[in-house]
Amino acid sequence: MGATSRTAAEVGSLDVITVSPGDPVAVAMERLIEESVEHLPVVDEAGRVVGMCTRTDIIRARTAQTSEERRQPAVLLRTLVDRGTRRPGG
């Protein structure tokens, strides 16, 4: 049987690693790394596929999170400085 006559069910994996919609990005990242897969189907409680999480998705999410974390100390410092320079009633 040639590759063109085989079905997706015949060549697909039956042991699929998944994540739930509410799983943190860190959980998805761990599964991708531990299982050496490139994609994780996002499956709801009923077992329906509601999305797909890829390595690229996780890299983008972590990059955005890291950027936000880097900005937070500066925002906190500015807030503290602003509070320290304000005078009561003014």
C-alpha cells in the first residue's frame, strides 16, 4: 500500500499528548519538551479539540510574558517615586 493510498487514521498517532484550555503556558511548554512534539491539541472536558498549541505559540507567549516582567519593576519604581514626591493635599 503506497503512501498516497493510506488514510490519516493509518499514519496518525493514537497516543496524542494534549493540554486543556485552562492549562498554564508552562504546562504546555513542559509537555512539548518532555514528549518531543511540535504541536499540542487543546482539548476541552468533552474531549473535543478546541485549538492547537505550537512551539511557536509558546515562544511568543513566553516572550510577551518576559517583556511584561521586565517592565514591571520600572513601573513599580515609578509608582513608588511618584507616591514619595506627592505632598498631602496637593
